[in-house]
Amino acid sequence: EVQLVESGGRLVKPEESLRLSCAASGFAFSTAWMSWVRQAPGKGLEWLGLIRGKADGGTTHYAAFVKGRFTISSDDSDNTMYLQMNSLKTEDTAVYYCTWNYAGAFDSWGRGTLVTVSS
Amino acid sequence: QSALTQPPSASGSPGQSVSISCTGTSSDIGGNNYVSWYQQHPGKAPKLMIYEVTKRPSGVPDRFSGSKSGNTASLTVSGLQAEDEADYYCSSYAGSNIYVFGTGTKVTVV
């Protein structure tokens, strides 16, 4: 069974940095493609970016609006994906989900972790 | 890349059918068959309902079906049930390892 567990969300001040983690199990993590998706309170889903499996080069790709503030990485030694977020803004307040990509879709989702950016 | 356009709301009575549209461009929906649909109940994570335009993951009832014509994809829920009341989002591959979601549709069972 695929399991994704996000962690690291908390209250931070504007311009601070934060790293989220996604612990994965139940599938071949080293070859998987995975994404981060967020949802602001009362708003829709927003794709942030993905990391390709190592077999496909392990490259990362981002939504245009991320503009270099966010970085996705992964560690095959403990099956964990990360989202490094810098220069956080109040509009980054959202629940952040990690997903396992399969067949061009977001096949499995974690429960999400809440990031609140406020002074 | 801009969000795909969905109607804000849709409704139907139990047993009826409801269809939700998802309009994009030739760069996303019209350019590939990686269109998917997600159901989200309040306070829960989204759940994959349809992938590759028409395919259903194991466990998803066959009351849910997907289709696509040109730059517009659609999700149809037949035999509407109370538990189908939720938010629904479409998504499409937009080329160059980029994805985009729809604006979301709230389905109400009246």
C-alpha cells in the first residue's frame, strides 16, 4: 500500500524559510516521479513542481510562479522527498500535499501539512 | 500556464447524472491524453477518480466516467449518490514536465 506522510509545516514569519518532508513507502521510490501540490484556505489545488525518478535523470521541474523560491529534492536512502521554501510570503499559506505521479496523474496523496505565513 | 476553467458549481438529484467541464488549450488538454480528475471531500486529501482521460483506478465506481473533445475534458457522474457531494478538480499535463489544475467545481446533491 502506497503511503505518503508530509511533515514540517508550522507558523513562520514572512521572508523566513521552511523545509517540508514527505516520507514515502509502498512503491519503488528511487524510480518514482513525485510532485508537491498546495491548497490555500478555501481555494483550489495548485501544482508546484515535480522530481523525476532517478532512472529518468532525477531532474526537477516547477510551475512558473514558483520563480526559484522553492526547490524540490529527494533522498533515496530514506525514501523522502523535500520541499525547500525560501522568502515565504503570506500568500504561501496553504496545506502542502506530496503526491506519487503515475500515468500522468497524481495517483496517491498524503494527508498534507499546514504552512502558515504570518507576522 | 493558466489554470484550466471549470464551472464553480453543479448539482443534481439522487439518481440523476451531472457533468463537469474542464476547458484548457491546445498546449494542455488538447495536446495530450494525460487528463485526470480528483474528488475532494471537506478537510480531506484529493482522490484520483479518472486518469488518461477515461481510465478508472481500481475501486472507483463505474458511475464515474471521463471524456475529451478538443480542448475540453468532461467528468460525468451517473446515478448520483449523496456521497458524491464534493469538490472536483481536473488536471492536465501541459508539456515540458509541467502540470496544471482546474479551478474546481463544487457538486451538490440536492
